[in-house]
Amino acid sequence: MQKISIPGGYNFEGIYLGQYGNGDNALELINHVNLSNSYGVKIEANTDSSVDGLQIQVASPAASYVALSYSTAMTILANGGSVGIGTVSPGAKLEVNGNVKLTSGSGASITFADGTTQSTAWTGAVCGGDYAELVDVAGNRTKYEPGDVLVIDPGDPGKFLKSGQPYSTSVLGIYSTKPGLVGRRQGAPRNTDAVPMAMVGIVPAKVSAENGPIRPGDLLVTAALPGYAMKGTDRSRMLGAVIGKALGRLDKGTGVIEVGVTLQ
């Protein structure tokens, strides 16, 4: 072992630089906790532990130099530059052996390969009351807003538009205000103009009393007013046209109420 050492003033604190073994070079920094205990931080390269790369090691406080026991906190492999935290053999560009935490209030987030960014992890609870599918709409997206009742575009089955015909059997969902979960059908490219269409759950919806006052429990269908739902009364036309059940009430005119989306 060949080292250059610069001693400190307390116990065995100091700086050590040099060769620690065959192919094992390091910079070791020893500092004191108190007069009888010191701790160490070591940066090693090309170590004898079969790790080709760089290791950052730490040693808890001990009363003597020989009592310091180092463990590897981080590894950077020479081949490919993979980084391991808590492991000397990372199997990806970054592998963490332990917990990962994003500091609260720091604005931290994770960006995925498809460009989406997530700042809130899945906890088993959702932030909204419905499941929505991200869909493309026909025409100018700015003409759509949460609560709009959406139907399949007959001119382009891959897109959706506002409803505008009573009892439409092309109805498929409602523009979600605050979806709990948002999906995207497999293979469909992400479109920044897409909107979340609620297909299951409870969601605010635009409703019209054009077919009579709406009461909780009423079955709702598309109205003549574009983007609105109304109470369904013609049972012969309701098969495949029901968008959901009213959870609120509307005595006259138009408004927004919560609807339990139950396509039928």
C-alpha cells in the first residue's frame, strides 16, 4: 500500500491519496466527530472488488483508522457509465437499492419516454371521480370544454365531436373535468389537442331541461343542444343511447350536474 497522507489535528483525521492495493487507487478523506471518533469518505477507482469504475464509499465513526469499515454508497461503472446507489452492479443507467424520494414542494417530477410528466405517484387513491380515455376531437379543440357530451364522429371514427342529435346511439362519454385516471388506447400517438373523455365514474356534465326537469336517478341521453344531455323519456329510443344517471337536478334551462356515467 503506497499512500500520501496529510494529517489533521484531531485523532487520525487527514487526507490520504494513492494506491490501496492492486489496481485500487483512492482519495480518502477522514474528519473528526469528536476527539476520539472520526469518520471516512473514500473515492475509489479500478477497485479490487471486481468493479471497473468509480465507487464512493463511506465509513461510520470509529475510534481508530483500522476500525473504519467502508461500504459503497454509489457506483459509476466504467463500461457505459451506469450509476448504482446502494449497489455495485447497476443493471440500468440508474439503479437504486432502497427508497427514492422527491422533495415535497420542490416542483420535482419524473418525465417518461413518451414525454409525459408525473409529479404525483400512484397511491391507490385517485384525485378525481372517473376513468377517462384520452381522445382526439374533430375541429378546433378550443371549442370543447369540460362537461361536453361526446359522440363518435361519423366522418372519422377515430375522432369525437359534441353531441347534437337527441337519443344518439353514437354517444360514448363526457369531457372530464378532473379525471382520476386517464388512458390512451394502445398504438395511438399522443396528441396535445386530445381531451379526456370520461367513460366510467362520476363526472360533471352539461344538461338541458328541454325534455323536462331532471331529477336524481333519471336516465340521460343526448339532447338537441350541442354538447348537452337531457332526460330520456322515450324508452323505445333509449337502447344504446343512455349516457348515464343524473345525480343532481335541473328544473329548467341549462346547467351542469354530476352524472354517473353508465353507458347502456
